[in-house]
Amino acid sequence: MTTHKGKVVELEHAVIRFAGDSGDGMQLTGNLFSDSTAFAGNDFATFPDYPAEIRAPQGTVSGVSGFQIHFGHTDIHTSGDQADVLVAMNPASLKANLKWVQPNGIIIVDTDAFTEKNLEKAGYTSNPLTDDSLNGYLVVQAPISTLTKEAVKEMALDNKSAMKSKNMFALGMVFYMFNRDYTKTFSFFEQKFKKNPLVVEANKKVLEAGYHFADTIEAFANTFKIEPAPLKKGRYRNVTGNLATSWGVLAASERSGRNVFLGSYPITPATEILQEIAKHKQFAAITMQMEDEIAGVVSTIGASFTGALPVTSTSGPGLSLKSEAIGLAVMTELPLVVINVQRGGPSTGLPTKSEQSDLMQALYGRNGESPVAVIAAQSASDCFYAAYDACKIAMEHMVPVILLTDGSIANGSEVFQIPRVADLPEINPPIVEANDPNYAPYRRDPEKLSRYWALPGTEGLRHRLGGLEKDDITGNVSHDPMNHQKMSLLREEKVERIANYVPELKVEGDEEGDVLVVSWGGTYGVMLTAVEELRAEGKSVSLAHFRNIKPLPKNTADVFAKFKKIIVCEINLGQFVNYLRMTHPEFKYSQYNKIQGLPFMVNELKDQFNALLNE
């Protein structure tokens, strides 16, 4: 960040990273700053970085929790590469996050936490605040713990309760740095702690104390301001991907006239979807927290049979357990939406870290020829539309749909313009009317090849379903080899014909050129930013980002054919690029893969694309 002494410095954008021990409230601090950013009218994107260990030892690097926000007055597509400002509440958080700070960046530390014991826990052999290892950074040393206790000393709070609000002192300092109105946060305290007025008052006092402390120290002679982003007229709010996914499901329920049933088992990082939809019984939403993943999906298939909008949510290990039942939905040709919030694997893996490594499981992870549609949301706000589209496809085409999000966009947040449900595309489930003389369980729509949805109890539509192979038209159990091949081909073709009803692949940038960057899912923002920056430098680079994975958009080959080189970038070891090699083998693909539980950075992508351009 460039500073000009004595001035309010206007910035295009800024990145702030809050970091501390898991008990220091860094996620709450980051979310409150995000809310203030929304009030200020900035565009933003966030990246919560949770520790993977459950209750890691206090004060250790493995127990550090972080929250990064990138905000500006232009479109923001990523949570940022390196931070302009780091708030480090203890030595471990400084050690874990220093590499993510810009040269000449600002570091705010709680000097009270830099004790000999805490330094040793963090793996320091000397104190970084005194050994010159932080030369080049503007280090703001604040006795945050001491000043927090001072702010509430006249209140009847024990030491432990008082220290729970020290994150608000740090937040107050950052509010001052960026000229934010801290009083807007008071309403959050009043709502969150309404049953404990003492806690409300303590948090208010500490937040205000942090703000005024920053006002009095010379280190903050300069403050910063970012003008509002030119957002379209409408109603906005801060949403996480999981919240947006939940709302997309509810909107699809309302638009289709089908009550939603969500049968799920809690699993990180997908649990919030179950929690959010459970809040909305006013929309006739039925949720059941099942005893395991298998019960979650089979109860949902049962709900589908009765005519509900059927949804189950999970993460990678849970998707594995649901696989056999998803095959049942394929065989019965019932709608089913499976939301998979991807995390690091295999097995339990990295529960709080993000990956794109469930793609092959979504495409092929079932016994037999078991085709399903696969969609991948591209951002936190797009989770709303991706969930809506998944429900629409599932019901209108009578197929299971796997919606892939990931931990980064599920927990990350951004500005979301709330749409009117009436403005969303219509959803028309193919429900059969009573006593339809043409009804047969496996008679199909001639265009979509979808069978019709006969709801139990409807007069004249008695039929049976099950997991054994069905005879074409009649639905009777069939072991005839020719019928099995015919039905397998029909089920596959039914999924492929969805391509006639989804948007064609869009190219960001020129429609022909030297390098085409290919990506999918939650990496969209960072890919777009990298490509836009290279194009601003005059480089011949464009982006093709895939949201529909199976089937692929109809114009995929036409887009690929117009570029000299194609590079596919993924947060895995190459699953989508191998899928493209199977489906479009006529093209040569380079690839760049990262599997560290961390998102791509803009600069690392630009280095890869420049190297390809220079070959």
C-alpha cells in the first residue's frame, strides 16, 4: 500500500487478513468487517481459512484460524493474493501468515501475546518484534489484551469473559484505518447477545476503545478510503456459498410448486445447507437430519417418488457413501439433486480445506453405466443460480444432478444482488395428470427422453419402481440383454440431450488467439482476474470457464479449435483435463494443477500463462 503522511489515501482495492488462535474469533471479526464493507458499498470476496485439526493445541501454528477479505470500488473476483494488512493476534498467527503479506505491508500485532512461552509454542527461537526479521513491514505494536481489560475494568466481568472481546479491539483499529463507522456493528452485538446485555456492552466498549487507540498512535497518521463500487440498482446482501445454495433450492421449490425435502447427514463443509433450509418451514421446506449418509439419500429418493423437490447435501466422503443409492435414482429415472461441497481428500483428508478432486467421482463413481448430470458453481453468489439450475434440470429431465461447490466458495462470501423469484426461469416438472390414457412408466418425452412423473395416489397411474432393470415403456422387470443395452443408451442419451437446454460455452476475451485458459467450478474469479490482467498487458489470452460438466456445452469443440494452445487449470491432479482428453481427444492440452488445500493465486497463474505464451 502506498501511504501519504497526513492524508486520507484513496485506494482502488485492499486485502486484509485477520489471523489468530482458533478461539480468538477471527472468523467473526472477518465477517463483521465484511458486513461493514457491504454497508460501504464496496465489492468484495472473502476466504475463511480454518485449521484442519480439531482443537489443535492453543498457540500453535496448526491451530491458527484466518480470514481474508479483498474489497474495492471495481469488480472483485478473488479474495486476493497477498495481504496489505495482517492482524496477528499471537506469534503463531504471525509465523503462519507472514508469507501472505505484501512487501511493505502493515502488520498489527498484540504485543501482550508475544511471551516467551507463546514464542516457543510457535517455533520461534527469537522474538520477531525485536530481532529485525520484520524489517520492511510497518509493524503496529498494540497491547491489545491489556487495553481490552482496561476498557471493561469497571464492568463485572471475569478475566476470561473480558478477553473474549479482544478481537473487537483489533476490529476497531482496522475500522479506523479504513474510515468505517464502527457504530453500525453495535446492532449485531444487540441481536447476537440480546440475552446478555453485559456482553453487548463489553463488546461495544472494546470496539470503541480499539478505534480510539488507533486514532491516537502515530503509526496511523494516514488512513485509507475505498470508494463504493458502481453496483447495479437493486437489493444486496453479503452471502456465503452455502447460504446462496440453500436459497437457490428454496427458490426452485417456490418456482416449481414442489415442496422441498432435504435429507442429509451433517458433514464439514456442507452442514450449513441443512441448517439454513431447516429454518424455512414457512416455505413448506421439510428437512431431516438422518443417522447417516445412506439414510440421507434414500429418504430423499423416497421423497422424489412422492413428488417433492428432492435434495441431499454432503461432502466428498459422504458422496462415496451415497453412490449406490444415486444409481437407484438413475435406474428409476427420478429427479434427485446431490449437493457436494468438495474438500481435501482422500478419506477424512483435510476437512476444512478446499479441493476440486471429486469430479471423477461425480462423473463415474457408481457401478454400471450410471449417467448423471454434473454442474459446478463458479462463485459464492453463483451457488444460488447453480442450485436453482440443478433443481430445474433434475425435475424437468427426470435425472439425478450432482452440484459441485467447494469449501472456498461455500464458506467464502461476496456481494449478492437478491433476485425476484418471479424473474427466474420457469420450472415445469413433467407431472402426469390423473387417468392419462397414454401413461406408461417408461414412456418418454420425444425431445428430452425424460419419462413422466406419476405421483403415488393419482388415480389411474399405478406403477412400480425399483433397482432392477426395467423394460422399455412398461417398466416391468427385464433381464433381456437387448433391452438392457437399449435402456442404457437411452439413459445416457437423456443426460446428453440436456446440452440442448443449457447455455453454450462463453469465452472471456477474444474468441480466437494464442492461449485459451480452461477452468471449471470455484476457480472462476481468480482465472478471470489473471486473464484480464494479462490482456491489459496486450497478451493474447482468453478464458473458457465450464459450469456445465456433463453434458459439456455443445460448442466446446468449436471454441477450442480457435486457439493455438489450451491450458487447463484445476485444484486437483488433473481430473477435468483427463475428462476433456476422453471427450475431445482431437485437441492437445497443457495443464497446471495445485492440490495444497489453498486457492490459486493470480500471480502464479500469470507466470504459467506467460511461460506458455513464450514457448
